[in-house]
Amino acid sequence: MTSSGDGRAYGSRPGTWDPELVEVGAGTPAGELLRRYWHPVARSSDATTRPREIRALGEDLVLFRDASGAPGLLEPRCCHRGTSLYFGKVEQTGIRCPYHGWLFATDGTCLDQPCEPDRGRNRDSYRQPWYPVVEYHGLVFAYMGPPDRQPVFPTYDVFDDLGDDEEVVIIDHFAFGGPTEAPCNWFQTHENAMDAYHVFILHNAISGPQFDPRLDIWPRVDWQRHDWGVTCTQDRELDDGTTLHRVTEIRVPTVRVIPTPTLSVLGRTNNLSWALPIDDTHTRVYAMVRKPEDRPPQGLPVYGEGKSWFDLSEEEHQRFPGDYETQVGQGPITLHSTERLASSDRGVSMVRRQFVDQVRIVADGGDPVGVSYDPADANVSVMAGNFIVGPDTDLAAIPLPESLS
């Protein structure tokens, strides 16, 4: 709310949010931007011969895997008489409606109508609404946008060329410490990746050094805007004369790359995550982590008395707040009109401006950044990481991957 006079709350006007940032439904400006990209909607292990309800970008869907192994993502309401395919039976080539037995392939094609003459003389004229899906390192991704603007599916170079002793695992607790779903808008969780100073205050000063003592050092911070997103560099001078050069990045629209804060991985990041806007007021985060098979992905934040987030009482959540508490604590959708941004929020402002720029490009009929229709552009180079550099290193001269330079 906006107050007046001596600052009391009495008489304050209700705040509002920016719809170009937060609304994800079909037909909304931001929702149409989001629908121009591939989004993770489930773990691969969630796609089974038992149909599963999925909600993404405000749409209710049914995920399944037919007996041949192909995943499918369909609207749940059967195009025949409207019952839910959630109760359908998965077969070798698709999912069969429980009401009248119509069989739909993973691309919505109607394959069989057992109650119709010749099991469906006109079945080719019926199709169940569907979305294309791709599986990548244990996640199912869906493209929910216009067919004529479907981009190539992007892969990421930090997950290429796995060694025999390496694996990629998926972690979907919120911010590596919290439930799998957060009851708040996706954007207020997403922009947090460019909020460099909260690490020192929230994670270190309030809750104690949760990750690595070197992160307790106050950093020099800078943000840079790129065609594809925003990066944040944080430089901490260490006692031995070297510098911890830490780079995080956000890629339009939902990718954030936050190298492990335990600093257990030096060099380029071993992980990358996506925020899935379930709807306007619910979010899920999927993190993809590359690691040796014999090691855990990374440590979860540790709070008072060595407890994890899941062990805390309600009082301890107040004493030891983390990302979940502070982001969900902004409300189901944060009220942008009541914020009073300062110089330390420069990265957040850059992310917001770039996102709105892309919303308007799509509204005007253009293509947003980061989409390509050329398979040669499918592999994406990531630059985030934790780097220990010498005292004579020119930090501005650290080379970027070829596609970023």
C-alpha cells in the first residue's frame, strides 16, 4: 500500500502488480511470450502408464507414457463427450478414454472409435488437443505456443559429453531447500537470481554462513545485460591474494544459472534451473545437476543446530528465513507499485526491463530472444561459475564461451 503524511498505514492505497511480468495465462502478453519457449513440465519418471495431472502456464493437462515408451501431453477433457482422460487406460499406442473407448495417440490423433461403424470411419477428422514434448536428462519439456513459431529444442553445453563416472540428476525442491511447489508468482522467485546482496544478508548475516565462509566476504558486484539475458559478477578478495570471481546468469524467459554456493564446484557451473509458472500464483523449480555418480549433488542450506529446512519448526522458520520464506512472503503476487527500489536492485530492474521488452516484441508480432529455428543453434553455451583467479588477472578479460563473446 502507498501511505501519506507521516508514513502511517492508515489511508494507504492498495498496491498493484505489473501484468506484463506476472500473468502467465494464454492470451495475456506475458503468457504469450512464455509460450514461445520450451518449458519443463515434469520429471521423466512422472510419465508412466498411469496418467498424471499436470498444470503449466495456467493450463490443466494429462501426462502419460504409452506402452511403446513415448510420452504424451494432452488436454484432459476428451474431445468426444468431455470426460477426463486422467481416468483413461494407457495402451501400446496411446490413451483410451474410459467413457466410450476412443483411443488417442501421443499427438492427439484418434486411432480407434470402438462404438462407431468400422471402429470409426471418420476418426481422422477428430483430434484431441495436445502439445509436443521432448525428454532431456530426466525432464519432460513441452512447447505450448503457436505451431508455426515452434523453436528448436535447446540443449546446454555444461551437460554435454558426460564421463562414464558422471550422471545428471534432477532436484525439484524449491531453492534446494523447501517444498516442490511455492504458493507465489514465478517472477518473484526468478528475479532473485540477480539479487546479489541478499546472499550476504539473508543467508549469511541472519541465518549464519549456510554455504561457504568465503561467501561471508562483502563482494564487488556488477551486472551486465546481454541479448539473451542478464549476468551478475561478484568479486570477493580472499586472504591468499586471489579473488573469488562468481558469475550468475538469467536467460529469457525462465532459465537461471546459479553455480553451487557451497563452492564445491570450481570453474563453470555444474547446474542449471528453470522456473515453471504453474499459474499466476504457484511456481515449481526444476534444477538439473551434473555430478560424479559417487557424490551427492550439493549440500542443502544448514540452519541452527544443523537442521535442514524440512526440520525447522514454525518459530525456527521465523528465526532462520531463507529464499522460500522471503519470496513466498512477498504474497501470492508481489505488489510492484509499493516497492522502493534502490541501487542494489539494479540487476532485478534489468531483468524486469528486458522481460517486458520481449513481451512487447511478441505482442508486435516479432520473435523473442533465445529462440531459433535452425538446428545448428540448438546447443547453448553457459558462462556462470565459480572461478578462483590470481591477483594479476584482468577479470574483465576472462574469456566467454564462443557463442557468448
